[in-house]
Amino acid sequence: MSLFSENFRRSFTLGAIAVVSAHALAKMIPNSLQAYALVQTAIAMLSLSALMLFVYTHHRAGGNLITIRNEEHALILAFGTFWFAMLILWRAMRQSGTITQAVAEVASTAAPGREVAGGMQRGAGYGSGAYPRGPWGDHWPCSRNDMHCIVEEWSCSANPKRRIETDVMKLLMSDFEVSLVNDSMQEFYVRFHGPTETPFAGGVWKIHVELPDQYPFKSPSIGFMNKIFHPNIDELSGSVCLDVINQTWSPMYDMINIFEMFLPQLLRYPNPADPLNGEAAALLMRHPKEYEAKVKEYVQRWATKEAADHAADGKGNISKDEEEDAEEVMSDVGSISDDDA
């Protein structure tokens, strides 16, 4: 351009002033401004500089007269705006290494008065029980509706192990009673209460959960340890129908969704068309009142707090009621054999 060749020193000086001004403006941007807002601002600045260049080029191409001074000012202003936009983008990129920044910020605001010892923390979640201390102490970054949450959720989904730790820690910090198996984040038990206004109301179940290595892209395995009468739950093993889980499951869900939404909805709206318990499915379709009565009978007998406490733990232990039933069956078999003899 002619003005730069004619007055290089002046143009260079003005360019340097534009760069310094851009840096000064960038310093004035508050640190609280999140990356998303910074990117939006940078895009606006880039659009503005592009618009100024377009207007300048249009004037030149149209043969419109423009003084050298005005031409110089327009180009320098466009250059300064572009430089300012680059500085904002650079800050946005540096800012959202945010996983570590979020950890530092949230950990620094941990609630006082919590006792921490030996990697365990007391006084949160479902009561006085201990749970493993997470990297964020008492608080979870994604309980806040800000950019940290977006970055954290994306990072957790991309890293299955981290996602497992995140979801299990959220569950431990909730009102549900959770007990880990051998301190493993991939196998644990949860105490679950039947939803109100259903035949399952008042029931307490011990739920066994196993998270696959591919979690959350593969759904968790869920089983009832004490008996339940339901079309989509196997009466003997307590396993929940995988088809029902897979139809509902999404990587966007977490373990809280399982116990606050999925299981209550499953008990409220059973699907007799895809049964694991044929007797329950047939009874529900043909005699709904009898189905409800049998569900309540199972709840009274098998879904008490004591039954949940003594439910099978996957290591061959069975409940007292199961022992009594087994003795009754064996005595019946013995009496039949005696009669035959």
C-alpha cells in the first residue's frame, strides 16, 4: 500500500501504538469473564476489523476519494482490533485449562468444619458414614452452572475412569446410602426406597450396581438383592431387564438419575410386553388387582429394612427369610417322599 511505502516510520509507530493499546485493553478485561464470553468478544472484534477492511477496499475499488490520513487511520484501527481479538482468544485458550483451575477454585471454597483423615471424609452425603475423599473435597464443580461444568462434563465423558469416579462421588454425596465393595468405585450397594403412591411404597431394597469399564457409553448392571415382584425384574437373581435399561440409558445420565428417575419410573410403569418374570407380567395384564396385592405381600415380607440389611451380598450369604423358605421347601419335599414310601 502506498501510504506504508511513503511514510513507513509513521505507519510503524502507529502500528506499535495500536498493539500497545490492544494489550492495555486486554489487561482491563476482568479475570471473572469466562472463556465462552471471551471467545464471543474475540469473534465480534474480528468481525469489526474485517468490516473496516471491507469498507476500505470497497472505497478504493469504487474510485471514491479517501485521504492518506484517513486510509492510514482505518488500516491501523483494523490492525489494532485484530490484535486485540487475538489477545482475547489467547486468554480464552489459556483460561480453560479449566479442569485444574476449577479443582483449585472449588477446593479453596470447601466448607469448614468437615473432618478429614486418612483420605476419608465425614459429615456429608447420606449422614455420618465415611466416603472416599474426591479431588474436589466437599464440593463438586458441576453443581455450579458455569463454564467449569461444561468443561468438566466433557472431560469426564471422554475419560471413562474419571467419569466413573465423578458419578460415584456424586452418589456418595447424595441422600442415598451407599456402600462400596472393597473400596471399588465400580461395584457398590445402594439402599433404595419404593416410590410413593405405588404398591412398592414403604419397601426397602438393597441394590447391587456394577459399572462396566466402558461406562457411561455402556449401561450399568443393576440387581435387587432382596426379592421384588415385578415383570421386568428376575425374581430369583434380582437382575433388571437389560433391554429396559438400554432403551432408557444415555451417556448423559449419571447414577443419580438411576435412583431418582429410572428405578422409580420402572416400578411405577412396568412393561409386561418384555418380561423377566412371566408370572408377574401375566398377573399384571389379566388381574391388576391381584398383581398389586402380590406386590404388597412381597414388600411386607421381603422389602423391610431388616430384609435389606440381611440381603444376599453376592458372597453366598442369604437372608433369614430365605433360610426359612428353604427349610419349608425341604420339609415339604421330605414329607412328600415319606408319603410316597
